[in-house]
Amino acid sequence: MVGSDGLTEGVRREISGALDAHGLIKVRVFSDDRAAREAMFMALAEDLSAAPIQHIGKLLVLWRPMPAKERADDEDRKPGPRDVKVLKYSKRGGQRPEVRTLRVLGNQRLTPGGQIKRAKPKKVSIKKRNQA
């Protein structure tokens, strides 16, 4: 929202941050002068390298492509722990199943019986071992 102070540097910074986060935003301007709102709309679009999409009443819609998020692919990274709920049904039909929450680490797996086992190490053939 742009208040009575107009387009201050703080307002421009917030609009730029919102465009980076969302791409398409609506800006509400509390001004009764249509010409001033139109000038503000064009100034915002030019200063922030955004496309002016729509101007309806006191609402301005701006669009800017979102920057690509940088993600570092860490090859040594292993999967983290996860919590798994295990239901153990009673042999007698009328009782409720027992619910247990187990924490399974990245190098473990859960068997159909609800037991946690370590994952087997990946087998490497002798031929590939000799090549490395």
C-alpha cells in the first residue's frame, strides 16, 4: 500500500522485494488524483523493471519474472531422518491397532513387519572396482 507520503524509498524497496518473492503483485494507492496514480504506476514499472499489467481505480498490478533460485547440489549429502507411523494390528479383531512412531534415518529402511533395518551397502562389481 502506498500511503499519503507517496513513493518513498522504503515503499520501492518493499515492492521490489514482493516482486522478487511473488512475481505478480497488487499495489493499493491511497490517492484521489488519477493522473498522479497513473504517473506513479509508470514510474514504478520503469524504476523496478516491471511490466505494468493493470490499473483499475486505486489498484495497480505489476509483474516481473521471478529470479531463479540458486540451489547448491551437495553430492555428499545424505537423506535426513523421517518419522513414520507404524500400525500394529491385534490378533483379536475387536481391539484398536497399536500406533508407534518410528524415526527412520537415511541409511535405514522399514520392513513390512514394522522393523527398522540398515540399508545394505551398494555392491560394486570387481570390474568397476578395478577401474576406479
